[in-house]
Amino acid sequence: MNLKVVSYNMYKGKKAFSNRYIFDKMVTELHAIDADVLLIQEFLGKNLRAGRDSDEPIARLRSDLYGHYAYGMNSRYKNGEYGNIILSKFPIVESENIDISQVRFAKRGLLYAKIEVPTFHSPIHLMCCHLDLFAKARVKQMDQIFERIDSFTGNKEPFILAGDFNDWNRELDKKIQKRLKRHYGDNNEAIQVGKQPRTYPSMLPLLPLDRFYYYGIQGGQIEVVKGRPWNQMSDHLPLTLSFSLD
């Protein structure tokens, strides 16, 4: 069975470096990818200023494609709220939104979901994150994330960690890959290595802020979704991870 996962920072449904709300356009394009799982950061769960576009954003993103979802609200403000959301074509049997905030004025969360894929021998653990802008805070947040990973990988079950890592200089990536290899080195082919794709800013991608890390899946291929209309929507480009389950 072949699966596709998308990770995307939606920039709260706005056009890059603008306050223009284009959530409906983003939803249409995401649906066209027809991924099995969506891992979305900066999802605007409620926007009271958006008029008709504020009506049931989760329902509109789910549409008829995704029968299962988990939403984690990270920040609430006067006219709305936003956070991370995971949508899946397969049953989500467990989920949790974990507070990994390190500074008072920047709320951050790790959204966790466990899915069951028919005919596959093991559940797959999904994690969607949006890390801090400060390097020291990102390191502490990854320590929290690894604690979560360690809690369910005693049996070496597959996991996918994705999101916006804000790791512009790749220093955190080096630490992450070193730790993954140390703990899961018996299956090196299932751990992402090498250069990370550039996804930010969407109009001229220079920085590899968005990432996939994974374990226990075979033949993983990571690609950036480039060109129009993606370079005219969020300030980030989406990443896709395609792999097979045997």
C-alpha cells in the first residue's frame, strides 16, 4: 500500500506577507493533492473577522475526503484562535495536544495522533509541530518531543514527525538526526538524512524550515510542492512524504 502525507504551514489562511484571507483557495489546492494524511500548522480554527470564510473551517478542510481529525488549539485571541490540525483518511484511535511552549508570549504545541491503517501490522504515530523562533527554545522543545517519541517506540513502532521547525541554519537538524541515528540506528534507511528541502519563503525558497523525520516506513520520498498557485498563497511551501507499507 502506498501512502502520501502532506505537511503545510497555512499562515492562518492568509496570502503571504498580507492580511488577505484565502483559506478557501488553500483548501481547494490541498484537496487536489489527495494525500492520505494532512499535517497542518498555523491552522485558523476560528476567525470572527473573516465573514463567511469563518464558517466551520475544520468541516471545510475535512470535506468528504477526511473522515478523521485531531485539532490542537495553541493560541486564542480576541477574534479567533489557531493551532495545529491532523486530518486522516484512516481512523485516529488516540490523540493529544501537548503544550511545548518555552516563552510566555509564544504558545506552541505538539499535536499527536495514532492512526490505524487496514492490513498494516502496526499503528503509525503522527506528530505535527511548529517550533519556536529562538534557538534555545527549539532545543528544549525537541527534548519534549523526543520524550513523547520514546514513550511509544519501545516496540519500535513507525512514526512521522513533521512541521515548521524554524531551524533556518540547520543546527537543530544536526542534533535531531544524531539522536535518531543513536536510538534507531538499526533501521537507517527509515530515517531521513541529507539536505532538507527549501520551503521558505514560498515566492523564492531559500530556507529549509519545514521538515519530515520518520522511522519504520520504507521507500520514503520527500518533495516540495512548487510553482503556482503555491508560491502565491502561504509564506511556506508544502512538503509531501510518499512511502509504502508492506
